[in-house]
Amino acid sequence: MSLKQAIPLGLQHVCAMFVGNLTPLLIITSACGIAGGEFADLQVTLLQSAMFVAGVVTLVQLFTIGPVGGSVPIIMGTSSGFIGVFNSVVGSMGGGVLAYGAIMGASIIGGIFESVLGFFLKPLRKFFPPVVTGTVVLSIGLSLISVGINSFGGGNSAKDFGSMENLLLALFVLVVILIFKHWTTGFLSSSAILIGILAGYVAAFVMGLVLPTTGVTADGVEFTKAWVLNWNKVAQASWFAIPKLMPVKIVFDMRAIMPVMIMFVVTAVETVGDISGVMEGGMNREPTDKELSGGVICDGLGSSFAALFGVLPNTSFSQNVGLVAMTKVVNRMALASGAIFLILCGLIPKLGALISIMPQAVLGGAAVMMFSSIVVSGIQLITKEKMTPRQLTIVSVALGVGYGMGANSGILAQAPHAFQLICGESGIVPAAFVAILLNVLLPKDDKAV
């Protein structure tokens, strides 16, 4: 494939994942309380590093280094699946740089743990049929819906949370995305989320939500509307800088390590599903054990590598799996051109600063659709095989008991502390445990529902 063909096809993949690659960082840094003020430069640095790391890890996944990488047409990026677990860690540790450093320490250990699983993936593969992977993905989507709707209202820490301005701005972004997604074709359709974000950003400027303006709360207290810093944050950012190694002090704390390690098992399951989807959708065949093993190893070590730059775990992007299935473009040079563009973006801090001052409502308009689509992906995986009473039991109990228990963590108040750490508040980990356990214990049943 010529560069003339490869570059636009690669940029199409970047458009599909660009916002999703940065959104988890914006959410978790905000939850930790390091999204502005004295930490403004840190957030810009992290956003810069997120783009750089995604490009590097994608190249390794595409072309491999020894056993690391599956040589599969997958785009890697910052995982949104960890948001629920990381929010739980932030809650248990009280936020701040300490909590973020603990997340990085847990990500380093968890990434190494996942890479070890990758070496033993062949004998473990039987424990992760579509009903298990689908239940896990469904749980991830359910745990993120509340996060997306909070952003839709402007961020629940904002003084004007739920204001008509925020709701209308988020709704405008969502409508633009739907128009471009379903009333256009090709590049415009696949780039609908990015176009919606850009349109929302322009609308936020027009509405005065980006540059500071004043407002009044329901109690009559005057405040500065913009949760962002202001345009000075972009003006002061440099045009070129090398990403910083270890921008925060890495902390190893069991309150973070235990739940995050379990989540890396879940991530390995997701990666197996993504690689299977991209190979079946793009090449009409199932992936080999070597492709799956190399892909999971890259997923793990790539996450450990990301943590060294203060970036959340990197994993395969499901949006791009769908794009490969739709376009049938599996040329690695095309995807590599997109990875190189991400690396170049990571060398320009001003771009990270421009993204960091975006109002939460703009992100929320896209997030509600992105996160809900994960729920749909889970349903599609579950129904990939014919539904039997056994399948229904696994999904029902995993969601009802597993996800329900984790999502309502108050029920675990009297449980052993270690159990509370593992289950957290997201519901993803207990749902995964229950699904895997039932899949092993329940007798086979071929009778369809």
C-alpha cells in the first residue's frame, strides 16, 4: 500500500480513538483533584504522554519485539475499562497525587501480571468463552454509564452541575455525532465522535464556557463558571517537549494493587475478544494462539510502560476493531501511519493543553454514547452463541449478584477488608469472578432457550 493510501486510512483510525484515548485521563485526574490549579502543568504533561505512549505501544503490537506483540491490526490506547476500579481506589485513598501515584504503581505490577498470563494463554483460553467475555464487557459498560452522565451534566464537582447550559451543550454534541454517524459515509461517519467534540468545543466558546465568565448558584453565590483554567494554559504550553518519565512519584499500595491486578485479568479477556473480533471481521479467520498470546503480552507490558510516563493502562481499542471489520483494511503500514501521528501529537504539549481546557459537558455528550456502546458490545458477545438455560444463568447471576454487589458497595461494609479491596465499587471484578466460576461449575446444556 502506498503512503498516499496508508496515511488517510491510518488517520481514520486515529480519529476513531483520539478522544477515547484522552478521556480516561481527564476523568481520573479530575477525580484525584489534580486537574487544575497547581497541577495544571501536570495534567497537560499526562495528556501529552498518553498520545505518545499509545503510538509507541501500537507500533509494538503491529510489528512485535520478540514475543511481545501479536502482529495484528489493532490500535492501542488508554483503557476506559479501568475507570470504575480507579475511581474506587481514589475513594479509598482520598485522592491527590498520592492516589494517582498508587494507581501508577498498581498498573506497573498489574501489567507485568497480565503479560505473564499471556505466556500461558493457550491452556487458559477455555475458561473465557463468549458468555464470560460478554458478561465482563457488559459489566464494564454498565459501570461507566453513570460516569458518562455525570460528565453530561458538566461534572458532578462543578458548581453549575446539571445547568441548562451544560445539558444543552452535551445534547448538541450528541446530536452532531448522530448526524455524522448515520447521515454521512466513509471518513466523516467513522470520525463522528471527533467531529462532535470539535463542534461542541466551538459551541462552548460561543457560549462563554471555556474562557472564564461568572455565574450565580441556586443559593445566589457568584462563582467563575469555567471549570477550566483559561486560555493562558494553552498560551503558556510549549510547542515541543519530550514526554517526562515518571512525572509523579510511583507508590506501591495494596489498596490499589489488589483490585487493579484483578482488573488486568478482565482486560486480558477483553483483549482476547478484540483480537478475535478484528481477525474474524478483517481476515475471516480465528486468531492463532501465537497472535492471542503476543497481543495479551503487549497489552500487559504496554500498560507497565505507560505507567512509567504517568499514563493509565493501554489496551486494544474496540472502536478500531469495528472500523477494521467495516473497512476490511488490515494493512499494518496503514495503521502504523496512524501510530506515528499519535507519537508526533505526543511531542506537542500545546495540543494537550488545548484538550485539557475542554468543558466536561462536551466530553459527556460523546461519553454517554461511547460508554453505552460497550454495553451493546457485551450483549453481542453474549448472544454470539445460542442462548441456553446455562448461558442465561451465568449472565443473570454474574450481573445480579456479582455486578450488583460491587455497584452497591455498602453491602460489603461488614465483609473482610481484603474482599472489599478486590470487589471495589465498580462491580466489574465480582461479575467477572462469578461468570468464570459458574462457567466452570455448571454442567453443559445444549438446549436452546
